[in-house]
Amino acid sequence: MKKLIALILILLVTSSILVSKNDTSLNINIANDKSEKPNQYNKNWEYVKDRLFDGETEKVYKREGPILISLKYASKQDSLIVNEIIRELRTVIPNKTVDYFDNFTGVSFDIALRNGYNEKYKGISLWDLSRSTTELGFYKSSGVDNRLESEKHILYLMLPKVDSERNIDYRLPNEIGKITRGIFDSKSENYYSPISILFDINKEITYNERKTYIQYELLRSLCYIQDANFIPVTYGKGNVNSIFKSTRHNPENSKFTDSDKFLLKKLYSDDFIEQFKDYMYANYPWRYASSFTSKKAHEFKVWGVIIVVGVVVVVLMFSFFQNRKSKYNYLNYLFPIFIILMSFISFSNFHNLMTDFKIVINWWNALFSLLMTPILFAPLISFVLWGLEKISFKNNENFTYQLLLKVIFTFVSFISPLTLIFLESDRKGFLEFILPYVFFSAGLAIGRGLLLYLNHFSVSLVKEKDIELSRLREAKSEAEVKVLQSQINPHFLYNALNSIASLAHTDADKTEKMALSLSDLFRHSINRKGKKVNTLGDELSLVQNYLEIEQIRFGDRLDFSIDVDADLLNVEIPMFILQPLVENAIKHGISKIEGQGQIILKVSEKGEGILISIQDNGPDFPEGLVSGHGLQTVYDLLRFTYGDKAEMSWHNEPQKEINIQINNMI
């Protein structure tokens, strides 16, 4: 229950997170809501925000190098005007070099061009300097409309060597003339040509009027004014004729206002972007500030949060519903689907809240949409999915077939409510509206298929391990029982005692030897009761005692030898894996022949393991599995102790032999 409560709380918080009284009225004209008369700092920064930024990225255009000016055919009056503008710019942006091109480089711009773009001046190539240069060209002001065509031709040659489509003419009112300049936009920084402005003013105007036109064009070349999708915020009449007010070309009666100066001063400061971000985060909700300065990065953050929270929701849902089965099978579909729809609405509300600043979301709206949508559609979706799977699945269907059908049925079930919405809604724009839900349904169907596959795989793996473990436990128990049986074999004890009784009347020495060997044999078994392993030397002693008893019983008919590397005597092996094999060789081998019987036991080092070999000259092993006393016990002990690191084999050629190979022992 705690997991379910945590799941619902996560969805509630995600759906309405950060919704506050001060944030619900956020819209594109948010600055207007702050106060009727904002302070100078806010007014100027809003001026910068509305004109330099596109609301998508923090990228703005400005001259990266020095601000240079080149004059062509300028009159004395024109030169005086430009000098005044340069002096004023130096006070506004004192951290930037503002100068004439020829003063800065020592050569005229025409000569520099002839020297080539790779030539450097004060460590800066002409290639870069050209991007920082504004060319101002002037017709000679005579007040006469008829100009020499040769003069006009010469001036047009001064324009940048780019396509004519990148030049534009601005006709001035009252037949004053026109201004021709290269098109300047957000892509201008990719062109390595100077910004060229050509003044063709064919009517005598005052000094101040002429300065207005030149100042307007020159200052507008220092930055790019965005063509905003909304009406820029204005504060009073002071900014009506400011230079950077609008993207429209409107130099008449323009003034270099305080807001213009603030814009240039901040734009050309070394930490402009950091200052702008500080202003945005200090005066706007963080989600709006984050989106405005970098929309793509903001979207990435939002989707990152949705994915992380989505994973948490999936884990909580899976752990809560995995082993819960309702008495009514339909409820096993209804409850998870209800939570899934809540998750979709919650994440949708969260995404809208973080990215769409025209909408208003409050607690009541979020809670209503979070509950009503699942209440309306979860019963329908769960009924369709439950019905399709109940009708289609049979007990004899394989898992792959069922998995494919479940993925398809899940997608169809979640899409089914859209049919009702489509019939009742305005179909224009319907697909665009429901497309995110279609992708969500497809992802959900694939996700369910993946979870079903992983669950099936894990369950199968667990079952396989359980079966293997059960087999090993059974083999262990059986081996332990057989080991106990091999410790005191009733038939062996019966035969040994009968041999002792018969020898007592004929051969006292043999009787004594057989009794002592039998005593050592049983003392070996009894003293090691409960142990699982023993040294190879002790196990060979057990075999030695056993063979001595059997040799006395069989007399001259049995001969045996034990050959072992002395270095292997301390190697530990499972108890009672040698004696049953020797006993099997006597019972099914030596006892079946009339002549001399021989048993050879060899233990040698092989690679990093040991090789145990038992040979006898009795009848051959039968084909197929060998059955006999002790063989199954030894096989089970080896498998339980070493797994696939040990193996037992037997063959009749070139000699009858049974082998045990144990690897990685040394």
C-alpha cells in the first residue's frame, strides 16, 4: 500500500509542481504585469530582451573584434558627423576599440583588400577585420539631382562582392534620396564581407538631419534586431523614436536614447550573457527564464525529468501489481490502466506547465484532469483489452504468439477512446492534437511487451535453477544415504565374518590378519562419520584394508596393486568414491571368472587435476549405462561436489578400465 500511495503522490506533484499564485498568470507580456512604472533597470533590460533575443537561444550578433569604419567620398561635414558618432560610441562602450579602419591598421581598406585577406594587422587577419568593418559611401552633396553616371558607378563598386539580392534600397521621404546597404540579418555573421552602406541624399538638409541618418545606419550595423513574434513592451514616449525600437527601417527623427546606449553597453560587455541570465532568473519564473535563454536545452531538461519520473513510476507500478491478483480478472486490467492514464495526464500537465507560458494551470485544474480522464476512459480501455485477450488466448498458444497479440491489443485498446472523441470533435486539427497520445500508446504497448518478455525470461530462469537445485539436493541426499550404506555393507560384512569363522580352524595367521583389516576398515568409517571430504591417502588406506580382506577371502585368485604419486596423498576428495568402485570391480568382475583376478588402482596428476583409474580383468562392461553397486553414488557425489569439473567414464579397449577425471584440483 505504501508503494501505491507514493505512486499517486508522485503523479499529483508532477502534475501541479511549481504552480503558484505568482506564476499562473505568466504570459508573453509578463513584463507588463510587474508594475505600471517599472524601474530603469527593468525597463532597459526589457528593451534588450525584446530586441536582441529570439526567445529560442541565448545567441546574439555583435562585432567580435574592434569596431572599424571606412569612409568613401565623404565630405568634411560627413567626416565631422562620423567623428562625433565615434566619440559617443567610445563613451558608451569604453571596453571596445572604435576607430577608423585606416587609423587602426595604418592602411586604407582598399589597399588592405589588395594585400589579401590573409594579411594581419595588429595580430588580426583582414578576414576577421572585414567582419568588424562598416563601409560608409557618400555621393557628393551638391543639391543637384542630375549626377554623373560615372560617379554612381564608382560608388556602387564599393559595395560588398556578394549577390545583388543581399543589397536593399531604402527610399527616404520627401524625395531626400535613398540609402543602399547590404542586407543585415541573423546570418550576417557567416559572411566575411564588411557591412556596406551607401548614402545617396540628393537634397540639402541640415547638419543634424544628416547626422540622424548616418548615426541610425551606423549604429544599426552593430547589432541585429530580432523580428519578434509579439509586440515589444514600451514604456512611455521616450523610446518611440529610439534607434533599436523596431525591425522596420525608420531613421526619421530617431534619437540615440538611454535605452539604446544601455543596449550597446551591455551587448559589448565581456559577460553580457551572464548578466542577462541573472536578470531573467531574478525577475521571471525560472521555467520561463530557462526556456527563453535556451529553449532546446530547457526542453531536454523537461523531458529528462519526465523520463526519470516515468522510470520511477514504472518500477513502483511493476513492483506493486506484479504479484497482486484480484478475484475478478477484469480488475487486474482496470487498476493498472487507471494509474497509467493518470501518469500520462500528469506528465502532459507537467510538460505544458514547463513549456507553454500562455496557459494557466492551478491545483484544481490539475487535480480535475488527473482524475476525470482516468475515470472516464480507464473502464473502456481495460474492458477492451480484457475482452480481446480473454477471447483470443488459449492454453495451447505459445509465448511468442501471445506476446505479439498482447502488444497489438494494448495499442488498440488505448487508441479505442479516440474513436469516440473523433466522432464528437471538430476533425480539423484532430490528428495534430492526438498525435502525442498515439506515440504514448505505441510506446506503452512496446513497453508492456518488453516487461512481459523480461518477466517470462526471469521466471523461466528461476524455474530452471529451482529444478537444477532440487535435483542436486535430491542427488546429495541419495548420495549421503548410499555412502552410509557403503560404510557398512551387510553382504560384505556377512561374507567377511564367514571367512573369518572358516579360517579360524585352519589358518590362525590369516584369521588374525583378516580380523585386524576388518577392524581398521570399520574404524575408518566410524571415526569419519559426518565428514564430506578426506585426503587421498586416507581413502587409499580404506581401499587397502578392503582389498586385503577380499584377498584373504578369495585366496590366490585375487591379486591387486595400488600406484599413486606421493605428491597427491594430501589432495582432498569426497569420501567413499574409491571403495565403491573397487567393490564393483570385485563383485561384477573378479567374482565372475575362474582363473586369476587382478585389480590395478592408479592415481596420477593430469594437467591441473587428477586422474583415478581402476582396471580389472573380469568380464567387459555391458553396452550403454553401467549399473552396479556404488557407481551411481560416486557419480552423484562427483556432480554435487565438482559440477562440470569432474567426469566419470569407462571402456573395455585396449583394457577394461573405469576413470575419474577431476580438473582444477592442484
